[in-house]
Amino acid sequence: TLAFFSTKYLLNKKILITAGPTEEPIDPVRVITNKSSGKMGYAIAEAAFNAGASVYMVSGPTQLATPYGVTTEFVNTAREMYQAVMKQVYDSDIFISVAAVADWYVSNYSDQKQKKQHQDGLKLEFAPNPDILAEVAALDNGPWCVGFAAETENLSDYAQAKRKRKNVPLLVGNLAQNVMNADETTMILFDEHGEEPLPTTSKTLAAQYLIQAIAKRLPSIK
Ligand code: CTP
Ligand code: CA
């Protein structure tokens, strides 16, 4: 909206955002990924830039054009995303963790292509990836953190619990089956005071609402 563009809600703030899915390789030609399109993270990066922020985005693989004015670094795996975030994190005022980060990587990765004559089917083994948001939220003098939670059930309970577990002041919840790869979203904001639903709308407009919600909650002294 016009008011959004004329009010520089995040003037001179440095924003670090993760966006999109991650890809965890099985072998040189196969990956495990998820259904995140990156649309929400890219829309937030664009809204933050339009709100006067300088924006650094660490993105998994997407089909999207990089938003104007946003410095974008591409990564594939969750571990690469973690490294890229940690490089940038002490130069950031706000961290917005929108990426759908794989919870595990394939620990029995094969550096040659797996052949199909595995008799009993192929067995994959998994090891946990770093929880990027939780690690950033635990830093001394780290940025103010915003998390996301895409749940398929019990949204209110799961999202509020997740916010507390990761120790972040603001967490955005939504129903995964409605928003993954969609153009619209219904965000519910969870903070220490409870929950506040935002209207169902385009990801572009929802991103502007979220920037306003963040600006309103920022501590005045960092
Ligand atoms: N996240 C992250 N690094 C991970 C996993 C998640 O930074 N390895 C971030 C996501 O970007 C999101 C938030 O943590 O902002 C919540 O992610 P989600 O997958 O919903 O939560 P998990 O803690 O992984 O729990 P689960 O998948 O079991 O629901
Ligand atoms: Ca997860």
C-alpha cells in the first residue's frame, strides 16, 4: 500500500533472511528437498528493502527472480545455509528465518551414482542438521529473531511451543498444506502476549504486514 512505501519502517536496519527450501544430496544426481517455493521469503526480503532496510538473503534453490536491491547468496544444503548465515549474523540487526530447512542430511551420501540393482531397496541414513534459527537466537549480541512454523495440525499449540523452545520474540505460524507453494497466505503471529491472526492475502501484502509487525515490536535500543 501507499502508506507502507512512504513510511520507512526499517530505515537503516540490517536484515538477514533465509528463504526457500534446502537440498540434501543422496548422490551426485539425486537430492532430498521439500515443497517450499521461496515466495514468502523473497516477498519479505523485498518488503524489507522497500521499508528502507539493507537486506542480505541466503536462499536455497528456487525458480524466482532475485528481488531488486537485495543482496542474495545461493546455497544448496542446510549446512551451507548455516555457514552463510553465521558469516553474516554479527552484521545484522534482525534475522528472519523463512527457509524450509531440512532437519537431516544424508549421512551415507554416495559420491558415485547409486545403481538400481540394490536388492532390498536403497537404505538411506540421516544425521541432524544444525538448527540455524535456534543457534542464532542463542547468540550473545545476536540479531532480533523472527521464526516461521509451517504446521499441518494443532497450529496454535505447536507454534507457541516452538517459539518458546527456540527462544524467539516473534514466530509466524501458518498451515503448511494451505501456503506451501501458494500465492496467498494466512499468517498468525505468536509473541509473548499470545497470538494475532493476519488477514488472508497475497504473500506480497502479507510481507508488508509482517514488516510493520516487526517494526512495532523492535526494542528501541539494540
Ligand atoms: N529452522 C532452521 N534450521 C533448521 C530447522 C528449522 O533455521 N535446521 C527454522 C525455520 O527456518 C523456521 C523455524 O526454524 O523459522 C521452524 O522450523 P520448523 O521446521 O517448523 O521447526 P523444527 O524446529 O524443525 O521442528 P519440526 O520440523 O519438527 O516441526
Ligand atoms: Ca523442521
